[in-house]
Amino acid sequence: MDFWEQIEKLQKKPAKVKEKILAVSVFIIMAAIVAIWIQSVKNSFAETANSAADPLKTMWSAAKDGFANTYEQIQKIDL
């Protein structure tokens, strides 16, 4: 059957049937999107855990770099 014939056939169905088809379609698409999102978040957390095993060390390094950059900016100010 042709795509347009399927669309016409669906248009002729009662409203309740069309609502059920819509609900099932939305649920399937939503489940697929959520599954893809969970997989990408899972991979992101795995990469982060492998690259930064010690969160305190990472935080200290970021704070130290921030203070160093701020100090450099203050040094550049001409008064």
C-alpha cells in the first residue's frame, strides 16, 4: 500500500482509534528519546569519572586557576 492510502485510511477511522494511535506513537517516541538521553548521560558520567577521579583535587585546581587569573587581571590595571 502507498503511504497516502495509509493516511487516508487512518483519517477515516473513528476519533477514539486515532487518539489511541496518537497516544501509542507519542509514548514510543518519548521512550526512545528518554533511552537515548539516559545513554548519553551515562556515557558522560563515565567519561567524567575516568578523567577526574578526585573531585576535591579538581575543585582545588579550578579555584587556584581562578585566583591566579584574577590576580593577573588586577596586575594589568593601571591606576
